[in-house]
Amino acid sequence: MSKSLFNDFEGLSSKAWKQKIQFDLKGADYNDSLIWKTSEDINVKPFYHADEFTSLPNVSKSKATEWKVSQSIKVINEKEANLKALNAIDRGAENILFKIKSETISVEDLFQNIDFNKTSIAIKCQFLSANFINKIFSLTKSEFEKSQISIHTDIISNLAKTGNWYYNLKEDHTKFETILKTTKHISIDLSLYQNAGATIVQQLAYSLAHINEYLNHLESIQFNAQKQLKVTFNISVGSNYFFEISKIRALRQLWSTLASEYSINTDCQIIATPSKRNKTIYDYNVNMLRTTTECMSAILGGANVICNMPYDALFHKSNEFGERIARNQLLILKNESYFNKINNPADGAYYIESLTKQLAEKALQLFKNIEANGGFLSQLKEGTIQRKIKESANKEQAELDTNNVILLGTNKHPNTADKMKNNLEISPFLKVKSRKTLIEPIVEKRLSEELETKRLNNE
């Protein structure tokens, strides 16, 4: 067919569409009726149109055809963790995230029989030790160079979460710089901000300010940072589907902008996991629906690695069934739902492009404000970051309490016959330990905790 069918139809501008909508509203106010204002101070319109863009958006750097299915494993006993990893790999995991508790763990036993050519490894330690990292590096140097193994060390995240350095400011930075010289890798953990209740704009701005604290110290690291430095952002993905897609896309754009200022590698890796903030213990099977859409947002947004959260992780100890279901959710998305067939699937969607642009602009503005007022560490010490996150979290909590935010099975259509008191293997609730801290820690808290506590007490 030589002539396009679209040539037979007259094009309509966004102005014409708006006039038609206003006519159909029969006198009702367009802004009051159809414009949705979000917590990020973004006005969401009823429709988006090509003529709102003066130029075509840039093509995203992410590749949705290459995202990896990850499995998180807590390492208390290295041989047990190794067997668990091999089983997960055999069942479809393409990445293993080891969370190591102790420096006494045998790395040789932990990595036994793992084929690094087929499976990439991410390592997070609950301690700060340059010697332990050097031990891993010396054992797996070639895998490091091929990016099949990555070490995730974030001393600022530890400070924000616990209120204290591992040792003290000077010693933490000295050990961090030693590790950075070995790994040439900076890892930023942004999940804390999301799980504590920060808005998407805050999450993005804090990510830039957070990593900028590290970049300011790069001059003391003696290696060719421009070519060798690798950066990873560990994020949590919430349930606001299109906004979370846009958040990940905006994060890549913002990092590229910041990295360009330092003349370093503008590419980054993003590891995504579902948020804990909206998960519940009652009607817990709904958690599977929540994590599925959150993983979908992560894929469409361009995350490189996705580590799903088991539906029962809040109240059950690590178990084979919950972890298998979490892994299979990702395998279904990848192998049966074709979520790995197209690169950058969100590119060109007017709504998502508009959200991405607005989120990036607002986050950049907040980042500049943080830098103008002393930087991220300074604002953490002053309590400014904590206060801002609390304000956002309290606002969201109030929305849940008035049913403007819905958690199905919790504050909407709850199953009153559902009993959980005897099904709690671990506590799903916030525990605050009384201890002396340098700064006020940023505390993760789920939205449904107060409602769940009342229901448990009434069982």
C-alpha cells in the first residue's frame, strides 16, 4: 500500500482536544475536574500530545532486552548459601546478591562451583573491611574486570540508616578509599529513602547529593576515574506504576548530567527491588500483585538487575516456597510475557516522557539547593534530610488513614476472618533500639503498621 491510511484523517492539535473536553464537561472546570496534583507537585493531565514537545526526546541508554533475574541470599553459613545459590541458578536466576554478615565467611566455599560466565554476583557486606574485599578481589580478579562480580560499599547509607559510621568519619573514608582503589566501583543505596517515605523527587535529588559526596573525594583516588569508574544505584520501586518507570529513566538522565560535570563514565547500573513500604501481612497474597507491577515498572524503566521480594518476607523466615514464587514472577515476565524483547519500551510515550522530564527538573533543582546549603552530609547532620522525609512520610500516612491511598485487604475490603497472630515467624513491625547516635537515623516504616497492630491486638 503506497498511501498511508493516516493521510485520510485530519490531525488534531492538543488545543483542539482540550476544547472538545471542555465542551463535554458542560461547564465544569477543566483543572478541577481532570487535573491530578501529585505529592511531587506535578500536575497530571488527562491527555498528552506530540505538539507539546519542541524536539524529539533522546533515546534511553538502557537495554530492556538484557535485564537479569536476581536472587538475594543472606550469608550466615557459606556452604549453605552456596548450595542455595546453585539451586537458584539452576532454577533460572541470572544474578546472585550475597548479603554477607561476617568477615569470617570463606569466600572460596561461597563461590564453589558457580560459573561466573553465566551468573553475575553482587556482594553487600554488613561490615566495612578492606581486607575482606581484597580477599574477594584476589580470588576473582578476572571476574571483576569482566564486571561479573561487583562489591557494594556505601558508608553514607550506613550512616543515614544507623545514625553512626562503621568506625568514625576518618577511618570509614580511609577504608572506603582503599576499597574503591581495588574495585573502582561506587554503589549508592537509595532504597532507604523510598522505604522511609521520601517522594520520588526527593529520592532522585538525594541520590545525586549522596553520590556527589563521594565524587568530591575522587581526587584522592589514584586511578583513571574517567575510564574505569563504575557506578551502581540500588533502588526500591513503589506502586505508582508510570511514575516509577519515569523515576528510573530520570535517574539515568540525572546521573549522566552529573557525571559529565566530573568527566567520568556517564553510564550506570541500576539494581531494583520492590518497596517494603506498601507491603502488608494481612491478605498477604496481594503482595504478589504489588511486586509484579513494581517489577514491571523496573523493567520498563530500564533497570539492569531486578531482585524480587518474596510475598511473605515480612513475617516468614527465608523459605524455599516464597523465594521460588518471587523468582518465578520474574521468569514469567521475562520468558512468557516478553518483557525482554524490546529495548527502551517506554521511549516516545508522551506521558512517560513528560513525567521523566518534570521529575528530573524538580530533582535537579532540589539537588542544587542541597549543595548550596552545605551538601548531603551537612544536611544529614543538621537533620534536614530526615525532617523532609518525615514530612513526606507523614503526609502519605495521612492519605492512607483517610482512605485516599488504598492498600487492598488492609484499609479497603479487609477480610475480617483473616488471622495472622500465629503465623508470624519474625516481627514485621518497626523496632527502635535505644542507642547513642551521631545523627538521627532515617527509619524505614510500612504504611500499614498501625492498622495491623490494632488488628493483631483484637484477634
